[in-house]
Amino acid sequence: MSTATAYTPEYPTFGLPPGSVRGILSVLICSFFWIVLLWPAGSPLTVPLGHFFLLTLVFLAFASHPLDAEGRGAALPWVLRVLFVAGSAAVVGVALWKDAGLAAVRLTPGRDEIDQWPVLLGCLAGGFGAALLLRSALGRHHNLFQTLRAWVGTVAMLLLFVETILQFLILPGVAEKNMEALKIWEGVLIAATAAYFGTRA
């Protein structure tokens, strides 16, 4: 006689349905692209190269299937997925309709950023890999791992929010930018965000 295996859910971060924090982070990542595409013409604004690395995490989260405590599809993550798809389609449509050439320019990183891709890829892989290693060492359900995961999620959300404020409200008014400091900031942003996605992989 066979016995059914009970579904054992992971402890949810912040008490939200599994996949919710990844969904919020994904919307924050995508909203940066939305703002750039809808930003008024006349500004030399473009998407920094690092944000394309963050976008890979969105596709990774989109491929997962979050379940609630009973093993059913959790509602909140699916709402966030719909927001991601509908919002992205609407923004891209409007941007192409207004000025397809400008949209293409704004989605093209600056030439001086291209050489940074190995470092940015290393930050992405390093953050993601370190989180996987920590999960393997402590165990997915260890209290310390659960606490660290919640903190990493909080830090990632704050960093993405600060990045939006920095890129759209602060840096445009700065005459001489410290490019080395911005590169370090971008690496920290990518590593922290990737680390949370790594804890949930």
C-alpha cells in the first residue's frame, strides 16, 4: 500500500506567499526599464549595463512556479507576474509608438560600460553562488539561513529603490561623476540582488 507524501513548504520570507519577494524585486528591476523608456525626450538617459544582468534574474524568477502552503499556485506572485508582463508590454508599446529610435538608443548601454561585463557577470555569479553555498552549508530550513535570507531580501529591495532615486533624481544634476564609485555600487547592487535569488533557487 502506497502512502502519499505530504507537501512541505519552505518558510516564507516576511510571511508572504513563496515567490512574492522575488516578484517584488522583479517589478523593481523592470520598473527601471519602464522609467527609462518613458522618460521625456531630450535627456541622454540610457539603461546601465548592470541592469541587463539584473534582468536575467527576472527571467529566472519567471520560470519558477511558486506554491502556497497547500502546494497550490500562490496568488500574489502570479499577480506580480501579470504586472510584469502587462506593464512591460504596455511600456514598450508606448515607447515604440512615440519614438522607436529613441527607445533603441535608451536600451543601448554606453560604449564605456561594455568592458565592465566580466566584472558584472562575476558579481552576479558570485552573489548567486555564495547564496547557494550558504544554503547547502546551513540547510534550507535552518533558522539562521531563514533570517539571513530575509535580511538579504530587505537589503536588495532597498538598494534597488535607492538605485532608482540615484539614477533619475541625483546623478542627472551631478556635473562630475565618480565613475569608480558608481562601478562599485553597481557591483554591490547586482551581487546583493543575485544573492536573494540564489537563496530561493
